[in-house]
Amino acid sequence: MKQDNKLNNTAAQVTLKAVKKFLENDFENAGCWVSESGFYVEFKSSKSISLNDFPKLEKEIKKVISSGEKIETLSNNAFKLNKYQKHFMHENKNVKFIKIGKDFESLSNYEIEDNVNKIKFFELINVGGSYWQNDSKLDQLTRISGISFKTKEELDAWKIEMEEIKKSDHRKIGQDMEIFTFSNDIGQGLPIWLPNGEIIKREIKGFLKTVFSKEKFFYVDTPILGSKELYIKSGHWDHYKENNFPPMEIDNETFMLRPMTCPHHITLYNLKPHSYKELPFYICEDSKLHRYESSGGLIGLERVRSMELFDCHVLAATSQIEDVILKLNDILKLVHKKMNIKIDRVDLSLRDPKDKIKYHNDEKMWKSSEEQLRQILKKLNYKNTVEMEGEAAFYGPKIDFQAKSNLGKIITISTIQLDFLLPERFDVTFIDEKNQKQRPVLIHFGVIGTYERFIATLLSQTKGSLPLWLAPIQVSIIPVNNKIHLNYCKKIQSELESKNIRVKLDDSEERLSKKIREAQISKIPYQLVIGDNELKNKTVSYRLYSSNDVKTDTLKKFIENLENQISK
């Protein structure tokens, strides 16, 4: 739903004024911002605000609105700025100095209404902590988010939209289905995969191993640590320094948790000479990585500090680039189809030619490689393609396959990247037909990216209703009466498990309706309810998740149906 930035900015400033009154002036204004999802404000206070305070705070906001106070735009430096406002003014252009009534002064970087009574309908959404400038070493602030609309109809439509978003929020789905969790005792941003989540990862890994082994990829396993010198040599230390965990010094050596796998794979390739006959050289690994993210940027599995990346690299002659990318694209389409993943758009990520610091300084390389990817994308005939200047990696251009999260954020699901820099830095070569040394190109291939982000997207897009082969529990068996039907249910369970079908037998003493509801919440694809008729006729009655239609069949036919679906 498109937002009115002018209205949201006004609502943000009104909210700040109300917060100042609510906190009895124990308050320093740290600024406000608008976005596609409304507005948020930040402030410093020794007092706390929780969701339980929202009814009282909303009353205070309504008082400000009903006052009908004018919003004045003042001349520059019309009042004394605190340190947050000074930084805000330095970082933003065209800042306005505004005043609401006699007791509230602020800065505004957006258009603003001339009177507080222009706010008709609003909603406070959330409250939480943040760090000034997203830096955990700086002040901790309070952040309140909200939204404003001109009509009640727009507000009601937004509420319905939010309910739908909640249904596809991977964090709630992951909790309901017991897939993953976090613990402050272990550390923020460090996901814990529960048994159901580990099953999902295992099934994805098994499928990928089948596909990539057929495509002649070599699986390897390289260390979770690397020397700092390795990442200085690759350029990752300089370009991603703020996202690296601090180095560790042991026995006169300096190590770091690896943020990338490519330097490891290049080093592995360089262990012996290679002939042109070995190219393209395909290599892949399920690699554990660690990258530092600010606590304010952590979002469920979408943005974490510990992750597992299915990382693939291809070393190829420059004449092989197109053929390799066409092959990788075929793999990518196969995986997306099997996983039932929807791609919203395909980006051609290019460098910003004005940025001479971020990007490898080789004008000829950039022009030729960007044009080559452009032409390959045309051959691939994707409909929703966008050229994104400034989104390339520091070492080369890339093709990014993007999906929208339930929060509307763009997430890169898959990527194909050209890299001419790392082969140069590591002096990577192969011997050509004329027995001469040549420099290959490195192609980075992420078919699913990290398991964390991919599974978050999968849960969001499917709302937890995973394909049968991927569901952690495929069948729930529910006896109507444990005393009468449980033994038959155990025989069904044993038969299903002998066919490697994942089963949960609910032998609890809960009411039948609650057992069925629990199976629904857990998004189990098939629910078998076993009563007198099933016991008498040696059959099974079942229904699919989210369906009310009940079907009855022999156990043999039911198993055949499951096996056919799983094998597709």
C-alpha cells in the first residue's frame, strides 16, 4: 500500500511531541524518518516505553492533534540543536526547522503539513531499541514506529494487509512449526536449528547434492577460520571490515572467523597446476560463515551473524563464460521449481563508475564484463529485469535473482557473479592448448544463498505449507480414543516409517479437536484421524492441511500416493 510521506512525517513529529510530554521532558529528540511502511521516531530517555504504554501514548497524541496547533517552518539555526540533531542535519540535505505550538521544536527532512489536525487516522505499530547511527558502541535509543492515513477505509485496509503479512512472517511460522529459535545466552543473531529445522536443511542439502554431483561439482570442506592475511590478499578485509568479527591472535598468528569462502576455494585450486582440459573447474561447499551485523539490523533468519552458505565457484576460461552461465541458469531454474520459490525480478548489478574506491579499478574489464552479462540476460529472456547501478560486488558485475519478503524488503535468493580480480590477486592460472599460462575468470554461484535466508523466504512464500518432500513432519496420526485405536495407529506409524515417511503419532490425552488444531498450526501436510470405522475396515481417513475434505483409502494406496508425490 502506497504511503503518504508528507502525512507520515507530520504524524512522526506529532508523535515526538506527545512522547516528550508523556516522558515529562526526560527526552532528547534523535530524529524521525518515513518509509514504505509508515514512519519511525528515535529518542533518548532514561525512562522506558513499552507496548503496554501505547493506549496512554495514543491518548497524548490525540490531545496534540485536537489542539489544532499550527506547524511553523522557521529560519535556519532558529533553535539550539542537540548532538543527534546536529548529526541529522549534517547527514541530510534540505533540512527544515519546524515548531509545533510553543513547546516543541524539531528538524524535518520531508514535506510537512501546516497543522497537526491534518492527522486523521493513525496507528502506533511497535517499540524497540536501536543504536545511534546503527553503531552498538554509541548511544542506545528508543524507536517507535507508526503509520497515518487520511481515511478510515485506508487504515482498515492496511490492518487487513498487516494480518496477511503476519500469516507469512517466517519468525512466527518458525516458532509455530518449531523450526528455529534464538537464545540471548548463546548470543543475538546466532540461530539455533531445532529438530524440524534440521530436517528441512537436511532435505535441501540432499536434493542439492544430487543435482550438483550430476553437474560435476566437486564437494569440499574447508576451515571455518582463515588467516587475516588471506582476507587482506583477497580484498575482503578492506571492503567488508565493518562486517568482520575481530581477529584472534594465537601463537604469533592472526586468525578470523571467515566471512567468505572464495579465498579458500581459490587457494585449494592453486594447490596444483591445471590444464585447460580441466576447465570449467566446478567446486562447492556447505560453508559456515560469520559476519557482524548490528543488533538493530537482525531480523529472524533473514539477517543473522552466523550462517551456512551453499557456496559454489567455477574457474573458467573467458571463452567459456556464456556456456557456464547458461548451465548455471538451468540449475537455478530446476532448484527454484523444486522448491516452489517465486522470483519477483532479476537485477543486473553494475558498478557506480563514479566510485573509484569501492570498485576494482579496471575500466576495460568493467565495460566488457557488464556488456557480456547484459547480452546473456537478453538470451535468458527474463521478463522483469532491472539494471542496478552501484550494486555490483567490488570485484565484478553480477546477476541477482530477487524476491520480496513479507515485510516488503528485497532479498537476493540466487546470484551469478563475474570476478576477474581474485584470480589476479591470487595469481590463478591454467595451461592452454599452446602450453602457455592463462588467467581464468572466477564465477561465484549462489543458487540458494544461505540456508537461513533461503528458508526464511521459503516459509514466508509458502506460509509454512511446505512441499511434501520438505515438510519436517509429513503425516500426523490422531487416534480418536487412545484405549481403543492407539494400537492400530502404532501399526500405521510403523508401516509409514518403514517407507521413510516422517510421522508424528499424537497419543496425548487432549481433546480430538485440539489435536487436529495442533496439527494445523504445525502445518503438517496430511492428518490421519483413526476411529472405529478405520479400525474395523483396516483403512485410513485423512485430510490435507487447510482442507476440510476427508478421504478414506487403504493404507497401501495412501502410502503409494505419498511416495508418488515425494518423488516428483
